[in-house]
Amino acid sequence: MLYLLLDMGSLSIPLIFSFHPKIRFYTKFKAFFPALIISAGVYIVWDVIFTNHGIWGFNDQYLVGWKILNLPIEEWLFFICIPYACVFTHYTLISIYPNIRLNDRTTRIINSVLILLLIVAIVLNIDKAYTFYNALCTLIILILSRWKAPQVLNTFYLTFLVILLPFFIVNGMLTGSMIAEEVVWYNNAENLGERLMTIPVEDVFYAFGLILLNISLTEIFSKSISNLSKPA
């Protein structure tokens, strides 16, 4: 039950503190939950295809045994629990530290560097499915965010650095840190083979894209809801 416990542990504290009067993350629910469903849908389709093609897989030793479309129930919950915890962390940080933001020039420079790196990764790794599709998906999400929710990136580049700490703890355990065998295994023929501890380096960009998509869609939906509530 390790994977299930990691999911529930990641969700529990953020869910409780969502209703704290100084945080009030629950006020984002109307925009966040549609964003969560759409983001989960995108990544679950990808996940099902990769699992069925043996690009990654799951160790039954750490699972309860329930599967949907060949994905463990824990993996489905991952796309709810982990984004919830990360998006909660993002909004909590900017609520507590309202000045935590990069200026527009610095953000544009980081955007340009990341886009260039992702394009290079795509071009050089057509034969490595995880590296190629991860870079492609992250590139599309980054461009979408620049287009539809550009101000998100001014804060997200900073909050993501904080989010990386619990990410390394949870993902480290999933990939074999501190346990006998990994919960999630990877076919190294389909990635760069470079690891941060036990974590494939591609997982950092996977997390970046997944969280950014959730936050950007939340902001897009928040604006739409706000516009609809304005008197005609």
C-alpha cells in the first residue's frame, strides 16, 4: 500500500489547510477542479499508452491491486493528489509572500532558454519516447501558458523551486529511494538514462508541465468565471 499512502499523505495536509482563513484555497475550487480534470485527462492518456508499451510500469509489491485501463488505482489518484498538493503550495506561497515574482524581462529570458532547451531535446531524442514526448508536451504547455496566462510564469518559476523539495521526496520513494525496489520502473532505452538520485531527469520536466498546466488552466478559468459574474 506504499503508493496509496504516498498519494493520501500528499493530499491530506493541503486539503485540510485549504480552508484556513489566511489561505482560503477553497475559493479557487470552482476554477481549479475543471483544470485538474482536464490536466489529469491529458496525462492519463499518455500514461496508459506508455504503460501498455512498456516504457514504464509498476511494481505490484507496493500496490493494492485494482486497475483501470491497465493503470493501478494509485496512478489515477496520483493525478489528483499530487497536482492538488502542488497547486495548493503555489497559491499558498503567493498568498503569504505576495511579492514573490520575477520581473517580466527575467521571465521572458527564462521562457526563451527553456523553449530552446526543449526544442533541442525534441530534435535530438526522437528515438527515446519518454524524453521526446515529455519535452514536446512540456513545450506545448509552456507556449500555452505564455499565450493565455503569461503572468503565471512570473511566480511559477519561483514557487516551482519550493515544490521541487516534496517532489524529490515523493518521487524519490516511487523510483526506489529508501525502499528495497522501485514502485515505478522505467525502460532506460526510452529515456536519457540520467538520474537525480533515483529519479529520471525527465521527471523534473514532467512535474513542471503537469503543475504548470493545472495552474495556467486555473487562472484561465478564474478569469472566465470573473467575467461571467460581472454585471452586463
